[in-house]
Amino acid sequence: MTERQQDGPSEAFLTAEDVPQVQTAIQTEEVQPAAPPDPPDWARHQDQNYFRKRSANNAFWTDQAIRHGSRLEATASTSWVRSASLRRLKSLIKPSDNALEVGCGNGSSLLGPLSSFCRAFGVDLTWEMLLIAKQEHDKIKGLVRSDACQLPFPDGKFDVVYTSRCIINVPDPAKQSMAIREAFRVTKPEGTVIFIENFEEPVGAMNRAIENWGGGEPVKDDYNLLLSLKQTLELGQEIGWRPVRVRNNTLASFVTHSLVRRIAPPRAAGLIDRLLYPFYCVLGRIEDGVGSRLPLFGKDTMVVFKKA
């Protein structure tokens, strides 16, 4: 889902030590990391720019929470994308696993459904999203308010750590790398790290197809900073994690972004997508079997890492 703004580096409903034991009560304890040394002037200026961008991003997601509440629309996702991501996550997570979603939003997309399947925990920066997640999904084991770039957990805390359109909302490339490193850091050596993000290369392929097929305007995310798939794979390998699976939604994405939007007016495209939901789910299952032989195309590319 999304990266969110907060006033300090890390403020938590729950302490890191409480995570394995907590059930559903939101506590107000704070994680107090050691105070870092004063940064040089140039670094302070960089952080000010980052916080300014993050504040604008957070305002958008706060408005989404207010407007849409617990509905899936609050996360700017779609039903067939959520279905594919959830099915793939369940194939990678065991019921006994402690699984952390970084950027969990209101929990409607992945965290809430997974909380009935495993020991599910969530991190986000938007208060309103977390409060909705708490109110609507009582099986979630713990919720923490924290910046994805500085997670308030010790090394190797979780069996599975995953994101869904979270890191693309970190408005700075260097901070994105920090968030990626944090996901690896808090995962057990025998665990799994999963990034479901919008990457430059497959989104670029989709936009070229939209142009070639007359599918309307290219897809642009005003509040997002797309990741480089190549650089993400290289960063994981640099710190000792190897990619074991890369999956996209190539078939369904091509249908909806290139074909449907070529023949349907923009206002009708959403309705047609809802009507075609069963068809998209079938395409997703086909892709699970042959995905490694298809070109990467569209949003929500899933990259799965294991320790090398």
C-alpha cells in the first residue's frame, strides 16, 4: 500500500518487544531509538525536503481514508489485483508465520484477509488508516505507526515481510533503498521478503502498449516514485538475498489497459473491469503457471527474495 508521514522518525502503538504477544489492543507506548548525532547542514536540508514531500503524500492518503473508510478504494487498488496478490501471498506464508505488512493502510487489501490465515502485523504512517484497520479487522495481531525507512523492530523479527505499493510512496530514491534494506533487516535469515510494487520497467512496457494500441493516456502516479526492478534485484543480492520468483499480472493488465480502454470510454472502464473480474482471476491463475515465460507488463509486480 503506502508510505505515510509522521512527525518523528518512529512512533508506535506497540513496542517491538510486545509484537509476538500482543493480541488486538492498541497501546500508546513509544519506541525510543537512540538519538542520532546531529546531521550536517546538507543532510538536514535533504531531510526537510523529504518530510515536505512526505507530508503532501500523507495528506492524500489521509483524504483517502476519510473518503473511503474501510473500502478497498481507500488503497487505490482494484479487486482483481488484490485477489492475485492475496492468492500468491498465501502460497508463500504458513499459518504459523509472523508476517509483517509494511504500508498496510486500512487493512482492506491484504493485511485484513491474511489476519485470518496467519499471525498478521501491520506498519503504516497514516493514523486514520491504522485506526480503520484496528476497527475493522479484529484478528490483526498488532499495528505500529512507523516510517518504513526506520522500522522499530530488532533484526530477524518476522518470518515474512511484504509490501504492496508502499515503497513507491517513499518520495526519495535514497530513502527507498533504506526502506528496502529495513524489510530485509527485520526478516529472519530463513524467512521471505516480498515486494509487490510498481516498477519502472513493466510500467514502461504497459505505457508503450497503451500508446501503440490507442488505450488513452499513459498511466502516471502523481504521488508515487516508481522503483527500478533492476536496481531492486541488485540491492537485494548486494546484502545477501536472492530473488527466487518474479510474477506480474501481464495477461490481465494487457486486457484492461490496452484492450478495454481502447474500446470503452474512460467512465465505463471501471464498470467493465468489475464485470470482467472473474475473467481476470482466471488469467491470474494461468499466469501463476506460465508467468516466468511472459514479459513483465503493468503494475503490482511481485518479487520474492530468500536468503542466499
